[in-house]
Amino acid sequence: MLKFPIYLDNHATTPMDPRVLDAMLPYFQDLFGNAASRNHSFGWAAEEAVEKARKQVAALIGATSKEIVFTSGATESNNLAIKGAFEMYAQKGNHIITAATEHKAVLDTCKRLEKHGARVTYLAVRPDGLIDLDLLRESITDKTILVSIMYGNNEIGTVQDIPEIGRICRERGVLLHTDATQAAGKIPVNVNSDNIDLLSLSGHKMYGPKGVGALYVRRKNPRVQLTAQIDGGGHERGMRSGTLNVPGIVGLGKAAELSAQLMPEESVKHAAMRDRLQSLLTAELDEVYINGTMERRLPHNLNISFAYVEGESLLMGINDIAVSSGSACTSATLEPSYVLKALGAGDDLAHSSIRFGIGRFTTEEEIDYTAAKVTDVVKKLRELSPLYEMVKEGIDLTKVEWSAH
Amino acid sequence: MAYSDKVLDHYNNPRNVGSLDKKDPDVGTGLVGAPECGDVMKLQIKVNPDTGIIEDAKFKTFGCGSAIASSSLATEMLKGRTVDEALQIKNTEIVNELSLPPVKIHCSVLAEDAIKAAISDYKAKAGVDAGAAQTA
């Protein structure tokens, strides 16, 4: 039986796995201690739980537990990694390389550092969403201290070639930070075989709680040091002060453990659902464009533009399904998705895009319902679309003199 | 964001969707907006040349729900008015009728532009015809 509304926005956040909630509950009341309390059993119990979670998170990405710093989420992890490295390695240089399609937590952090003397290169991406590795190689200078490239993209799901990017960085003696918020727990990520020095991840994108995340900081070959961005009691080896969010950290640990266990089965299942959704939509509709490569993609992501239909009006028609659009009308800034714009496909396709994010609790029935509903609404809106009519009349829309406003 | 009931009503049951014959001398067509801005409205009026009254109006819109509702409402407002009365329609009437929030006011502005563009197209065509009639 279908239950409404259907949730297909798992890149925005995921529902908590009930097993995660069960693991967390004792740490709100009975085991409420401060993990930094060294001289009584309340503190010891909290510390033990935190250290267990640290191992669970480390295991998910092939790290050791001493390399995990708990934070409030991936935004904070990204800020700490980039600002902390910039400050720490100021003697070595001031150049940072990132990409145009990064999350705002990376881009806006870099923009702020530009005001403090950083020189930042924002690599363009190819039409398939991947960065050009030769361009990366050419962009590294003797002043480059950090490359920050996300693992899997939050909008178009494209998976960058992090192992190769890591090799390039290692050869040139430059640190690699990766925002693995969308990838960790979904596809295999290993800080050693991928040559990653700093890695951000978040609890609530992998069926854990909101408000907790982690930053992996390499301890060996090379030993990475960061300047703390939050000062205080010197928690987390001095890198991130603040009383540890014990229940959240326990939840993050459990979520990481479950994701690692379920990944082989889930990644296959989600990719099959994703492919089914794509084939159902493309079977019934013409002029449907996939944004980002299908070759290197997160298994649970599908980002499609339905040409000549505006995204927000489409969302309005499928209001029993929760998804996101790259349309300007759905964003706070009233700008269409900068990620889609970076692919060079044109703003019109950004306005027409829908992001589907499949999750642990998505059913095949929900996929079928979604495909049918989206197909119906797109057809209806195309009946209403002057653009679709013009194209069917053989008019080349690029040759029309539009009154841009 | 939550839509007003009136926006939802026009979105779910858009009035006067369709196209009139662009070549008909009594038909004025307005096409405003741009695909890269995320909204394009096509609004057409059919005027009775004897009375100057708009007898029919049709629209097609690529845009958000508020843009669709604004143009749907515009076609309703146009029917039965004379061309000169139609020129008096202000976007604020659309804003009030649909209870559009501030971020959607541009949709009503676009609808007003579409009305003006359709009328100006009609007048240009009528003017040419009148000129032709005089020289004949």
C-alpha cells in the first residue's frame, strides 16, 4: 500500500533508521554524561560510547579512529578543513583549487578566504559534470596548498574520480579535501586507496540524526594539521572545542555501521530503482534530458530536465511526491541551479530540472507511482507550454528574440 | 511555499488554454518573457472590429504555478472588455485577486506585459489594415 506523501528527496536529508534511534535513546537520559568528565562513571560511559562511534565512522571510510573529529555536520567539517588548512599552511602558500559544482559550504568558505588573501581557482566542469584532470594538473602551482573536490554531487549525483585526483595531489605534495556528504555510506570510500587527506561527512544524509557530522584528518603520510576554528576546552585533539554531542555521535556511528553493512545490497537495489524510474519516464516522454553522466553516478540519484516545463509548476502538480527542482522559483536566491548552469546546458534546462533521490525506505511501488504521476503532469504542462507548441511548429527557440526580464 | 486557493484553482483548472490563429487580422498576440528566465507567456486576444470588444482570449504559459495562474486570470479579465479598457488592467489587480506573495509579483507584471503586447500587436495589425483600406 502506498503511503503519501512519497519521499524522494534523500539528498536533502534522510529519515532516521529506527535502529539508529534505538542506539541513541539511552544517551539522552540514563547515560547523559559529558564525555570529557574523567572522574566518574557518567563521563566514562559517554566517552566509551563516543569512542565506539569513532571506530564505526572510521571503519566506513577505511580510517583509524584517531583520525575522526566530530563536528556539527558537513558544513562545519568543510569550513574546518578549508579554513583550518589555509591558516595552518599559510607559510607554504595561499592557493586553493576547487570546482564550480561544489556545495556552497565549500564555495562560500573559499570566497571568504579570498578576502583574507587566498587565491582560489574554481575549476569548470565538463558537460558530463566531471572535472578535467589535465586542467587540475595544470592549475596546481607551487603556492597550492589544498584541492577540495567533492566525492558525489548533491544535485546531479556525479562521482568524481577521487582516487586519481588523490594521486595527482599526492604527487604534487598538495592536500586533498573531499566533501563526501552524499557519497559516504552509499558507495565505497577509502581514504587510503583514494589518497584523501581530509574528508567531510554528515549523519543525516545516511539515516542518522541531524546536527552531527565528522571530519577525517589524516595522521600519517602526511600528518595533516589544522588550525582550530572554534576555541574552547580543547576537545577533539584541540581541533574542535565544544562538549561532544554524545547521542548524536552515537547515532552517527550506528548510521555509519549500518550503511557499511547494507551498502553492497542497497547500492544495487537503488541503482535498479533509479534505472527503472529513468526508463519509465523516457519511454513515455520526449525531450527528457539527464543531467550529469550516468557512467559515474551515485546509485540513488537521478536528475532530469523535462524540456519546456518549468520545475516549480511541475512540483506543484506532483504535490504528493517530495522532490527538488533546480528551478529559480524554488530557490531562496531566485537563481536557477548553479550546478546545472555549470554543465553549460543552458538556464532553460536548469529551470526544468527535477532531482530524484532514492532512499533506504523507497519501494518499487513508489517508483512506479512517481513515474506515472510525473509523466501525466509533464504532459499536461506541455499542453500549456507555449515553448512546446513552438517547437512542435518547427520554431528554433534559440532564434527567437526573447524579452528577457 | 503554500499557494493561495485561487492560484491552486487556476493551476488545476486553467481557463482559456489554447491558441488563436496568429494570422487572423482580428487576433493580437503577445509573447513575453524568456526561457532562460524561467517564464514565457503567450497571450492572445480576438477583437470584434466593429465594437472593439475582446470576444475571446487564450493563453499558454511556461512558468511557475503563479505565472500560470496570472495568465489564466488575465484571459478571464480580458473577455468582454474593450481594447482601451483592457489597457487599464494593472498587475496589482492580479496580485490582489490571487493573493500573490512578494516573490511572485513579477508573474503579475509579466501578465500585464503580455496583455499590453497582445493589444499592441492587434493595434499594429489593425493600423496596417486601416492604412491599406484608405489607400485602396
